[in-house]
Amino acid sequence: MDFAREIELLLWGIVIGYTFLFGIFALKRIKSAKLVGVAGITLIMMAIGQSIGIVANFWIYEPNLQFLVERISIIVDWIGFMVLIFNLERTIIKTHYAFTAVALTVIALYATGIDLRNPNIPLVFVVVIYALIISATLSLPLLYAYIGLRATGEIRKRSLITGFGIFVFFAGIALLRANVSILAPEAIVWYESTFHIPYSTLPPSMMIFGVLLIAYGLNLIRFYE
């Protein structure tokens, strides 16, 4: 394993470690702050999902098996997202579980094993599916943003920070799963020539920053004060 690969693996270890650790901290508060505790369940599920994904990306080389393990990783992530979305809709935002239904639809789509990279799939279908995935992905940070904008004081600040942290974390996941080398190879060239570090380190770095913001927003850590 070359040095760049070792750095990338180290970053993923930090992502998984922080996410799992903050998840445990949050889960311990489920009796006194139920939604924080539920967020802990989501963080733990995300840590498990990312752990499975790392196994697929670093140690599985058979394409079909890698595809299957990656799908399991994504489904575990989405189950974690859906748990928090469901509880937010049940307790705070009365949207008749519309966002939960979208998240559940995304889980079902991934469970079917459909590969959107297959050129035989109609473009319209691919666009609709990606639009559904994007809307479901944005639902969680938007729910927190909605809570923040309607609240005041400390709740407003922490809700907005949590929402932004989730957005950054999801953006890291999106960059990881997008075929950037095919869709925008010039972006990779620009990034590596500008910052002199491998592009593969960007997604986990964003996720580390995102999970730290989430932890701060949930009042699990303090950067200052």
C-alpha cells in the first residue's frame, strides 16, 4: 500500500472513529434528550455503513462482490438517516412522514441492486432516480434548517450548525460515490495541482469536518465558550 493510500485509510479511520464515538455520546442522552439520542443511533449506523464501505473499497477486488458490499453499506447509511428523519417528522415537523417515505423509497431502490451506471437503463429513469436520491439526501439538513429558522437563541444556532454539518457530511459521501474521474476529470487535476494532495483525501476530510459540526450542534463537544 502506497503512502497516499495509507493517508486515505487513516482519514477514513478518523471518520469512522469520530462518528461512532459521537454516536455513543449522543445515545447516552436518549432519556434526557430523545432526539439527540436518536441522532446517536443515526451516527452509529453511519459509522457501521462507512466501515462496510471501507472494506469494499480497500479489500474487495471482485467487482460483483464489491458492488454488493457497497450496496449494503449504502442501505445501512440510509436506514440510519431514515430513523432520524422519521423521529423529526413524528415529534417536531408534521409533514405526514413525506420525507420518511422518500428515504424508504431510496432504500428500496438500492435494495433492488439496480446499477444506474448501466448504459441500457433509460436516461429519463436515471434522472428521476438521481433527483429522488438528491431530494432525500437534502431532506435531513433542510429539516434541521427549518427547525433552526423557527427557533431562537441557542436552539436556533445549534440546529443550523447541525444541519450544515449534515450537509457537509453528505457532500463528502456524494463526492465519494460520484464518478468524478469520469464526469469531471479536470476538477481532480485542478484540486491535486492546487493543493498538492490526492483528490481521494477530500471526501473523508469533508466528512470529518461535517461530523465535528454535527457533534458541536448536538452539544456533544465544544470548540470554544
